[in-house]
Amino acid sequence: MKKTNRRRRHLLTRFLLVLLALVILLPVIVTVLYSFFSPEEIRAFMDTRGSFSDTAWMDARLSPRMFSLSQYWKILIVDTSVLRMFAMSVFYTVMILLGQAVFVPMLAYALSRFQFKGRSVIFMAILLLMLLPYQVTMVPNVLTLKRMGLMNTVWAVILPLWFAPFYVFLLRQFMASLPNELFEAAQVDGAGTIRCYFHVALPVCRPAIGAALALSFADCWNLVEQPMTYLSQRTELQPLSVMFNQLVSESTGVEFAGAVIYMLPALFVYLYFLEDILSGIQLTELK
């Protein structure tokens, strides 16, 4: 009897979780379905926005009158402006992640393993920067970048994000929880500070680093405020995340195909780093 009740509860739990997942994924499913509408049908549908009363439901169709790849043809072959913006998004994301992969673990390692004067002050400054919203630090960033002559260049977006305080804090907390015996054993075998970093700290911290990279990818891929602020006079350098609103405010008929192409890299990165994300969440202690 108990086994039957447990099985029923298990089935009910799975059903509710599947139902919740479908509700969460519904916008993604609708976006994919609408990407196979013809551009003319999409423009006609988008023109109906704002023409309904508060008590009426918007007419939502889940199947096109005729299956069409015209949106993808227009984006990939006819008008490559969306692809150009997509390429800029890829460029910013790759450059930022490469810089973070170099500097963030080094900073976290230094703050977690070394004792030096001012370490607590630096750590508190990182915590403060992590808690402050972007709008608070925007003006100092603009003044600094302008003094360095980097405004309206790609480096204005890339360089400030190389030292993301949240990921420094995340990895620092993980490295601080590592037992000293690991590093002492490596030092007994003749390993110095650099070898301990590359051959002990980095391999052990792989789940946390993978989780940080996956989370940072989402931040970099969805950049909006930084490019709008730092590239205000160079709109051709702005990524797809900034220009996407223009695809929706004035319908071109390809906004849903553009959204699908925009979602695919994030989906692939999430699936690739899924185990690292779960392990990083389980193993990282945020004290």
C-alpha cells in the first residue's frame, strides 16, 4: 500500500513538473513555430498589435497557412544585416569569455590562497561592485573609457567585463573551500605557486569554472546597456541583443526566425555545460 502511494505521488510530481516545464517553454515553442510563417503572414499578424480591447484575446495561430522557410532565406541569403549583428554578438561574447578565463581564476586564486596586506579591502571592494547596479557605475566607466580613448570602440564593451566581480567572488569562495593538503602535497613534490595554480587549482575547480563560464555567457550574449552606452556613435558595432528591438517595433517579417537563430547558441552552451552548472551549484558554498 505504501509503495503504491509512493508511486502515485511520484507520478503526480512528474506530471506537475512536465506541465510546469511546458508552460515555461511555451514562448520558445511559439517562437519556433512562428519562424516557419511567411514574412507576409508575420507582418499581417504583427500589424494587429494594439487593435484588441482589454476583454478580448489576441488571435494566436500555432500553424501557418503554408509552411515556409522564407524568414530564414531572407536572413541568411537576401538581407545579411541580422547575421552581421549576430557576428558582433559572437565576437563580444568570445572576447569577453577569453579575458575572463584568463583573469578571473587568477584573481580568485590570489584572494583565496595568498595572505597579503590589503586583501580584505580588495575583497570588500569586489563585493561592493557586485552589489552595485550597472547604472551606478556607468558614469565612472564612461569617464574612464573616454580618458583612455576607448569610447565608441569594441574594447569599451570588452575590457570592463574581463574583471566581472560576481565570478571572481564565485570562484574565490570555491577555491577557499579547497583543503590545504592538496597544495601542500603538490609543494612537497616540488610544485611552485604557478604549477599549483595550473595543475591543482584549475583542474579541481573545473565544475565551478564551467558554471561561471555558462552563466557569464548568458550575460555577455544578452548585453544591452553597455553597447548602447559605449557605442552610441557606432551603431554598426552594436550586437544583435541591442538591435533586436528594432526588428519588433517595425515588423520586417523575420523577427521570429531571428529570435530562433539568437536562441540557438545559448541553448547549445547550456546543454554542453549542464553537468558543470549542476555540479557548480552543488559544490560552491556562497558564504
